[in-house]
Amino acid sequence: MCFESIPDAVHGAEHRPGTYMLIDGDDVVYVGSSRDVVRRLRKHLYLVSSFGERLARALGVERAREFVKRLRVCIHYVESVEEARKLETTLIRLLKPRLVVRE
């Protein structure tokens, strides 16, 4: 399921476990997973996630907010958090999104 923006996804997505991709133009810039996709996307929107905090440091708060608002979102719902994490790892390996930082 895809949405034109994070705000659209926050209002239209289901509160379920899943993996999501944030897309800028044709590029997947971030892949994440969560036990509640809507809650995680809301954190990204308000820059209170580690992803949002890194963006705010790199771009400044206002530019980061504008960047996040224009990202498209595609969500793949799964049955469990473990399944979401496995899918996230696979997608990161395949897509190599530029904003994913693995420790």
C-alpha cells in the first residue's frame, strides 16, 4: 500500500506491524520497520525518531520538516515484528537506501 506523503499515511494506514519505505522521487531513501507503522511514521513526521533527528542535524529543522513532508510512503504489512525486521533487512540489502545507517 502506498501513500503520497507521510501525513497521508498517518491518516490512512493501519496500526499494524510492517515494513515501510520512504521515497524521494524515484529513490528509496529509507527503509524501516515497526510493530505499529502509523506510530513510527508520526514520529518521523515530527522529527522525534532517530531518522528525524539525523535529518534535522544535517539539514536544519525547517528543511528537514519540508523534506519529510514530501516523501512518499509504501507499506508492507506483516503478521509479526520479527517478520517485519527480516523484510526490512532484506530490503536494505537490496535497495541500499542512502539514509539508513546501520551500526
